[in-house]
Amino acid sequence: MDKLEEIVSLITPVRAVLTEKAREKLDLLEQSRSSLGMLEDIATKIVSIRGDSVPRHDKKVIFMLAGDHGISSSADNLPLSEQTVQKVVNTLHGSTAINVLARQLQARIVLADFGVAADLDGHESLVDKKIAYGTANIAEGAAMTRQEAVRSIIGGIELFENEFSSGIDLIAISSMGKGQSSAAAAICSILTEVDVPSVVGKGNCLDELDLVRKIQLIEKAIYINQPVATDMLDVLHRLGGFEIGGMAGIILAAAAHNIPVILDDFISCSAALIAQSLSPNVAQYMIAGQGSHDKGHIIALGKLGLIPLLDLNLSRSNGTGAALAMSIVESSVRIYDEVI
């Protein structure tokens, strides 16, 4: 717990004076004032976060966290499947969309197992942060213990700091796992005070009956667990996921080290809500990579006060939305650096 408190204590508001200086520089460019729109906003935000007159963008990292959720066994009457394992293996082999984009960006992917419901031995490039083999079924009780919730956040902090020692200028976060959207919706409902039907998207539901059942399961989970909305560790341990806690830890650590964070989909936004509740200043360090038609995603972004850079109709993008947005962020910084 001391580590978490230490990181939170280091997160301060971004420097307004740097924002003004960046705006002044942009106003001197050949283009008319604000002609580059959101590109100027992004560059200004990066300068205010990084504190550099010429912020670097060479060392880019995409964090991919994997974890399964016990509620998925209630949602489809099947045990946690091998889907997550296959996604992890494919990513490790460099054969997924996120691998293609990472190569294009010259970004390194850091893939970590926080709670996949299977063994993933024999993969040297996989970071082992496993806390358990998936969470418990939140429709029957708490997802994890409070101690495990703390461990998941600290695991994310440690993951970031290990990579930070090798150099980081900009990061993106995403995840993979079965049952994630149900946990994200439950967290979003509690932290935004919006009813469950309004934050639940169709996701992988095959029809309206599946969607109704999904909503009922999430409502049951909230009723059974009675999470305390003002206690983020309580919300995470009752409703969350190990990878959600891990992403929250990465966000907090990045903010403490003045590194911008690009969010991906609804799952990463649920982690961002946890992080924001632990440290209200942390949202100033976030960039919304993408929007989607997921109702909960839209509501979560509103709570965070973020406007997405892209809307390509992606849902569970497994990092592709954040990676595409990373290219836009890099472009905005290059314009700021190189246009005279």
C-alpha cells in the first residue's frame, strides 16, 4: 500500500504555464491561429505533461494486459475459454493487428499476464504478473480480495517503472480477456452513477435476449457486492479485473513520471475511472485514443472529460485504436517541433 500512496502523492496538476507557452509558439507558426485544430490541442497537452520545450516522442510503448473474468462462465454457461490464450500467443508471435501497427510506429509492445485463466509457460517475452487464474464470478461474490486489488495496481506500477528505466516518452494501454466488458460496465455504472442498461453494450451478445441476460447479471453483481463508490479499492475488489487494476496502476505511474497515456477502448476507460478516483489530477495526463458505439465507453469518456481522437467503429480493439491514435499524437508533436 505504501507504494500506491507514494505514486499517488507524486501526481500533480499539469503545468498551466507550459500550456500557455506552447500556445504562444503555435500561434507564431505560419498557419492562422488554431488552424490545425485538435493537433494543436494535442501538442499543447503533451508539452504541459512532459515539461519539455521540445518533447521527445522516440520511445513509445504499448502495454497489453491480459486477464479473464469469472462472470463469463455465467454469461455463456461455459468455462473460461482458450480465446485469451490464443490472443496472447498470436500477439507474442507478432501476427496480430496491434503488432503490425507497433512495427509501423516503431513502438515496443509489453504484454503481461495479470490473470489469464490458464498457464502461459514457455513465452520468454511475456511478463508474468499473474495474481490468479481469472477473477471469481462477480454475479456470485467479490471478484478478488482487497489485497489482490492492491496487488494488481502495484503490479501495473511495477510494470511501468521497469520499462521506464529503459526510456519512455509516450504510452498506450489496452487489454485482452474474456468477460471484460461486464466488469467494465459494472465499474462504469458505479463510478458514473448511471444505471446498468445505459452503460452495457451488446458486445458479443448474439441477440436481445443475451443482452438482457448480460444486464441482469451485472445488476445482480452490483446488488450482491454492494460496492462503496467512494472507495476505489472496494469497487475494484468487488467488481473489477486483475488487468483493469494493472492498467490503473500504469496510468498512475505514468502520471507520476509525467508521461502521457493514450487510452484504448471501454476496458481501459474503466481502469482510467479507477485511477481518476484515486487521484483526481490523473485525467489531465490521459488522451482518449478512440471513441466507439459502446454506450459505456461514451459515458466513461464524458466522466473523464476526454474527447476521442478517432471513431472507427472499433469495440474490443485490443490496442489498435490506441496505436492508431499514437500515430496522430506523434504527428502533432512533430509539427510542434519541426515547423518554423
